[in-house]
Amino acid sequence: MSKRNPHIDSSRLRSLLDGVNAFGFNPQTGGFNRVGYGPADMAVRAWFMEEMRKDGLTVRRDGVANIFGRFGPADGPSVLVGSHLDTVPEGGAFDGVLGVCVALECVRAMRDAGIEPAMAVEVVATAEEEGRFGGMLGSQAIAGVATAAWVDAATDAGGTRLVEAMHDCGLDPRGTLGAARAPGSVRAFLELHIEQGPVLEDRGIPIGIVHTVAGVVNLTVRLAGAANHSGTTPMHMRADALAGLAAVAHAVPHVLQRHGHDNSRITIGKADIHPNFIHTVPGKAEFVVNIRDTDDAVIRALEQAMRAVVADAAEANRLEYAIDEHSRMAPVALDPDLIGLLHQEADRLGVASLDMPSGAGHDAQTMQTLCPSALLFVPSRGGVSHAPDEWTDWEDIEKGAALVLAALVRLVGES
Ligand SMILES: [Zn+2]
């Protein structure tokens, strides 16, 4: 068979994306609701498996509901390409789903061009990436880093246990551990994703090639003073927990100025005061300090500085304090050879690309523990994500898809 150059069929890709987004759409808000292991998430997985089956791929679902469609040799190692199909509540039309649809479009393009890969390509849609139960469960299961203890303990915000949710979907929670792929059986993982930030749009560059995924530390801080009447308690005799919280928040820019770099972020995104009543001085405050950077040493310096800030704020406001590490994920450097290959292919295609970090977590960082992994970004209009306003121009999507296709063809070779 004479081989042609494979090319992305943009309208076919669009209708595949529309097909996925028919699941979980809320016409009232314009948002998409395919929360991990919910009915719409499970239904879209069944639908996508059927689509891949119609394309002649060998389709399977593993113990955590990751789905795979294999193209090429039935045996031997493979290159995985894809992202996730689940969404946050009221999410957008591109986050995750775009990478899965681009992956299948690449396989369709290879097939149409008569390419018979020497090594198999597996399209993958991972499970529970968005964090109903903590996030990246599907890729952690593939990489063999999920543990039975974690699976048993995980619950969602409404108190539903992961094991119950999996049972309700007809999944055996013990299947999580069985989903691990043998080291060496996966030669590479490629993920295309929306940037979810404003950098590419701001720079007018259609493609980001991620070198490092930022690490994150979450510190839960509890401040305890004395709740008392807001009218009768003189200002100088108060132990106001909100005043302590405010002092901590006020110090954030100073900490960043002294210890941070371009990629440093500190956020207090969740806070509660108690009793949270108009006429009462807040006796307790609980909040989470979220610290991110691409360099572990910087994260530790920022963390140490924020711990000192909390101690000072507590002392100045006559408060007791406690700081607990809620969670920690180290920064992950993605595979330098794959990154190099992507830059080369982008140059060959004549597409501008930016070497950049990712501030958000992605499946690629988990997959890097199993195999060489790479992450490509396409621009997010206005930097918006996790919302119905999420948008990426199709012109940029076509460039990103063409780059994934070129990289895949090089990675799997032709037989
Ligand atoms: Zn995502």
C-alpha cells in the first residue's frame, strides 16, 4: 500500500469532541458535568470505547475504568497517548477531553494514511483525574503508585467512599492495583492539554512544551484565640483569629519577594472562621496555605518562611496555632529526550513553541514515574479553565494535534 503523509482532519476531530461533550452537558449553565465515577463519566467511557471499536482498535477497560484503544501490533510494548474524560463540576468543553480526542484523531489519521506502526499506539482516557477522590487515580493505577490503603481511605467531599463509588459503577476496588502496567511495556506517554493559564495567549505562541510540572505543598493552619462579644470586648483585649489570618495573608507578597521566583505561587484559597457570626469576635480560624514551585528547594524555603509568618501572626494577636502538612507533591521534570523530539518536530512543522513549566498537575507527571512522558499545551483564551467559558481556537488545536501526530509517527516507526 502506498503511504501518504498523515494529516489531522479538523472537522472529524470537532465532531468527536462534540460527541463526548453530549455527555454531562448542563444547558442552564453551559457547563459539563462528568465527575469521576458518576453516571455521565461512566456513560461517556462506554460511548468512547464503542467509537474506538468502530475504528477497528482493540479496546479494553482496566480495573479503575481507564479505557484503552490499541492500534498496531497486538503484542509488545506500546506508546500511550491521551488524557482524561472526567470533568470538574460545571467544567469546560476542552479540559482533558481535547487530549483524548486528539489521540484518537491521530490514530485515525495514521490509519487513513496507510501507516502500519512497528510499535503499537494506545489511545488512553484516564479515570478520576480531576480529583473527586484526590485526583489522577487512573494514571496512578497505571503507573503502579496507587496503594490499597489509599484506595480504602479515599472519600469525596460529600462523604462517599471511593470503594462505594467504584462498586456502584460495577468496578472492583481491588482492580486498582491490577491496573498497573509492567515497567518497559509502555515506551512513552504523550498528553496534549489546554494550558489553563494565560501565558501562551499573552505571548501569541500556539504550543507550549512542558519541561517541569510544579510541585505543591498544602499546609493546614489553625489559629485559636477567644470568641467574645463584638461590642463589649475592647480592641486591645482581643485574641481575634481572623486578625491573625489577615496578617498571614498580608505577608504573602513579602515572602514571595524574598524567597520566591517567577514560578512561585502562594495562595490561601480556603478559609473558615468560627463562630462566623456578625456580633462575635472570631475565636478560631482554619485555612490552607497552598505553595507551588517547579523547584523543590524553593518550595521548602517558601514553606519555612510561611511557617515563621504564622508564628509571628499568632504571637502578635495572642493566638495559639498549629500547622499540619495536608499534602505534598514534589515537582516532576518530564523526559528531556521526548521534550527535545517535540521541539524538533515543532520546528520541522514550522510551528512556534514555548519551553514552559506547568503550574497545574497532570497525568503526565504520574506517568513519568513509569515511562518517559511529555505534556503539550495549547492556549486557553483569557487563561480560563474549569468553567463554561473555557475556549481554545481551532487553529491552535490543529497545530497541537499535528505535533502530537508527528511525534507519534516518529516514536512508533513504520513496519
Ligand atoms: Zn485536565
